[in-house]
Amino acid sequence: MPSFQQPTPGSGREPPPVILIVEDTLDGRQTLQTLLAGQGYMLAFAENGLEGLAKAAELVPDLILLDVMLPGIDGLEVCRRLRANQLLAEVPVIMITALDDRETRLQGIIAGADDFISKRLDGTELRARVRTITRLNRYRRLVRERAKFERLVELMPNGLLLVDAEGTISLANPAMRSILEAGQHDIIVGKDLRHWIDPEQRDQCAAALHQAVALVTYSAQFETVCLRMNGTPFPAEIEVGHFLWDDQALAYVVIRDISNRRQLEEQLLQSQKMESVGRLAGGIAHDFNNLLTAIMGHAELSLDTLAPEAREREDLHAIFASARSAANLIRQLLTFARRQTIEPRTFNPNDLLLDIDRLLRRLIGEDIELVTFPAPDLGLIRADPNQIEQVLVNLAVNARDAMPDGGKLTIETANVELDAAYAHAHVGAEPGQYVMLAVSDTGVGIDESIRPYIFEPFFTTKPLGQGTGLGLATCYGIVKQHGGTMEVYSTPRDGAAFKVYLPRVEGLDDSTRRSEPAATMMPSGSETILLVEDEAGVRELVARILVNLGYTVLEAHDGEDALRVAQEREDVPIDLLLTDMVLPRLGGKPLAERMTARYPGIKVLFISGYAEDAVVQNGVLDEGIAFLAKPMTPDALLRKVREVLGEG
């Protein structure tokens, strides 16, 4: 006899009940097989208790017919072991016994048997009991599995619907109601799913539903636009497939609100675009600032040679002013690109508000009320005070322009904590403790259509010639370079609020402002300077300026050439290495390291057209480094050289 009997065909979609018969006699097994034949059961057989336990673990049957008297371990022990097995604990057991006594039945009940039947088998009784118990077991399993399914449906973070081919909803989970922003009394079940699909895409949805209901293997995923209960559209990702529910073919529809994903994608694209513009700005700044250094330097030198009444002075002043404007434009681009050199200090932003209050009142005019709310016990930030001041000034000027008929400008500070959820929703933000600087106005607000572009350089809504479009781009670059983040909140006609978040730090306030040097004559000197600059025009100009004020200048066009010049002139002590950062063959920093190792007393002054150099990390000037940014005027150059060499 085979140990497993195939079921009677045609028993329906659900697999037939599996019955395991544990009986040690061949006659007993054959009798039970004959009595249950043709009833639509799958029959499996075992000849002893241990084999029965193994078969039960393999098949997890719907019912076990178990003889009490078995070789090895008896039926009572088998039953006890079944009940101790978590996988088999709820499988019903009918014990078959030749001992029709009360004690045996009691022991069987204690062991976990569900029913008893005598070996003097009555076929009708056996079939009735087997049919009843298997049905009850199947129903119990179905209820349990359905409860698990419903619990999973409730816990799903995505919306889930069961829908027929016509779009009628028969089930909607809590997440779906949340996504649609359905109220307690809003009816979803029984309604047409397409009611919540954008009209232009309802045909696509209807076609997917028909195919999902008709085809067991159908599965599709696509993006569409759904509507909330109030009609507000939102981007959604929809997954559709076949589902059998209470013998009815339906379509399951999983709906994911991808608004946050789209927002993050847009932020990422915007960040990448801004980074690309930043790299472009940094790429042109070096060469452009070299040109401006030459233009401004020669213009200033020419002015010094002309008589006060010379007509050419006016033209030279115009050239110098235009070059300075161009230099300012490049500086703003570098700030946006986060390649501007900053000198950070630890300070309380409230002190900054006090310092610039008078400046802001003068900038915004008398028809705008300025109100400040400095938070008590405000934390410290480590930043360049001048650049944070520029952020506040730029935002205040923008607010002024948004209130042509007057209004109210509010600046406030606060300690805030940005959590992981905020960081997840804002590309580039990190969770942690921050100081917030908020600038808000009661102006015209910002239209939703232009909000994604307001931090882009050269984007402006002002008439031609009334703005460069670099104000907000500069603010954005400064905040990002300081490790912060910046957000704008605005509704048209209801004003705008810009919130700047800068990392809070521990430590002591060291924000003492450096006073501007008093205007005096250009400082002269007699020291020897090794000038290293690959741009011939800049090198010649700088050498001329220094020589005119008494310095001895040794010139080199790159790092290797500088080492050669120094070696050839070992008889002449070199007091200062004045070097560009970006040089062919050997850069400014490695050159300085080799020169200071060979000549311990030598001073070093770096010059560069932008901050993407080895003396800065993310634009922050290394401690103890002397640095002068291009374009530089003769006066700025000479004062910096004198400062590095010392006043003696």
C-alpha cells in the first residue's frame, strides 16, 4: 500500500483536507482507507508512533486518526508530543481504541485528544465525525488566517483597497483613509475607486482593474495623480494585482503617497544644479580674479603717477570702480558656490542683531516697522560674523522690496532641535541642535511657481537693471558653507518667512570684532620677498608694487622654479614667501612646507583667486594661515605683507 493516496479529482480550488492515519496493522489501515475513499480527502499513513510524528511535522494535516495501541510509543504519548509541538498543537486528533473503558478515554483527553471512536468502526459515524472535525478545523484556520491578514492590512503603512472589475471598493485599510484624508463619517467602501483618480488617468486605472480581476498572473505598477477627499491632487504610485477573496476574483490596489519622495527628488535636483553652478563659478574665479588684480593694480598705480588735476584720473577711477564691481560680483558667486574664505568665530547671534540694528533701520526706511525678538539663553554658533551679517542684511533688503507700501519686518532668534524626520525631508540637513535666525515680513509673498528658483544665482523678479539676482543665492551659499540649512515659508499676499538654521556649539564667546585699520600711507619695507605667481601679468604687477616700496623681490613662475631660485640665492636671506595657491608642477602649500623646513625663519603669505585650495577646509581658513584673496589692491597687498613680516 502506498504511504500517500492522491485525492479524488474535482474537489475545487481549495486543496482537499489531509488526514494522517497512524495505525500499526495493515488490516486497520486498509479498513480506514476503504471507509474514507471517495470523500475528497488526501490520506497519508504511518505504521508506528515515531513515524506518525515525523509525517505530521512534514504534512501538518487537517486531522490525525491515531490508534491508542502502537509499538514503541503508544498513541497517548504521540498525542502528548503533538500538543507540545507549536506547529502541530492545534491539529485535531481522533483516537481509535479497542478498549472501550472510561480510564482510557480520560487519559486520552488529558493527553489532548479531541474525540474517540471504537475499532468496531461504523462507516457512517466515522465519516460524519471526520467531516465535522475537518470542517471545523478548516474554519478555525481560516478565521485565524483572516484575522492575521486583517491585522496586517490595518498595520500597512500604504493604502490598500480590494476592488472589483468595475472599480467598486469592498475593503479599505486605515492607511488608505489617512492618505485620502477621509473623516470618520466619510464613506469609501462601496464607492468607485476612480472617483479618487485624476480624470485624465481614469481610463488607465480602469484597464488595469479589468485585467487584474481577469488574469491570475496580472501585476502592474505605475505612477498617477490621485485626489484627496477635498479634491486636492497628490502624486501616487499604484500597484495592482489579482486577489481571491471569499471565492471572488478581485483586484488588490496598493496606493503610496509619493509627495515626500517627489519633494526630496526636487530638492536633490535643485541641490545638484546649484552645485554645478557653484563648480562653474569656482572654475572661472581663479582666472577672472587674476585679470581683475591686474586691472585694479595698474589703474591704482597709474592714478598715483598723475597730477590731481589730470583729466585721465576720471577715466581711471571709472575703470577701478568697474573692476571693483566685477570683483564684488565674483565674490558673491564664490559665496554662493561655498568657495569663499571665511574666518569663523564663536559668538551669540543676539549680539549681531544689536550691532546691525541701526544699519537695518537705515536700509529699510521709515515706513517699515522693524521688530526683533532675541531669544533668552540663545546658544552660540561658530561662524564668520561678517557673512552672517550679510545674510541678515540681504534678507532684510529683500523683505523691504516686498513691502513697497510699508509693513512690518520681524527678526527673531531661537534654540531649536531638528529631528531625523526633518533631516529626512530636507536634502543636506542633519539632525541636531541649532540656532534659528528668522526674518519675516508682511509683504506680497512668494508665488508657488517661482519658489523652487529663488536661491538660484541671477534669478530675480525685479525689472531689468534693478537687481543682480544674487542676494538669496549668496545667503544660501553662506548658510550651506557654515553647515546650516535654510527654508522659506510663504503664501502670496501674506508675506514670507526665511528661517536659517546654524549648528549650535559649546564653548566661549570669542566674537570680538576686528577694527578697520586707519587710513595711512602705504607701508614700506626693506626685506627680501620670494614671489611665486604663474600669471605673468599679476607677477610683474606685484613685483613692481613691492619694489617701489623698498622691498627686494625674487620672482618665480611655479613651485619648482621657486625652489631653484631659493637655492641659487642662498646667500640672500629670504624673509617672506609670497605665493599663489594654484601653481603648475608644485602647488603653493607643498612649496611652503618645503621652504619652511629648509628656512625655519621664513614667513609665508598665500594669495589666491578662490578658496578651493589646500589652506582652507570647506572655505574655512586654517588656524595661523596668512591669506590674501584676489583681486587685491596695492594698498591691501602692502598692508598684508607688512602685517605678516611685522611692523619692525
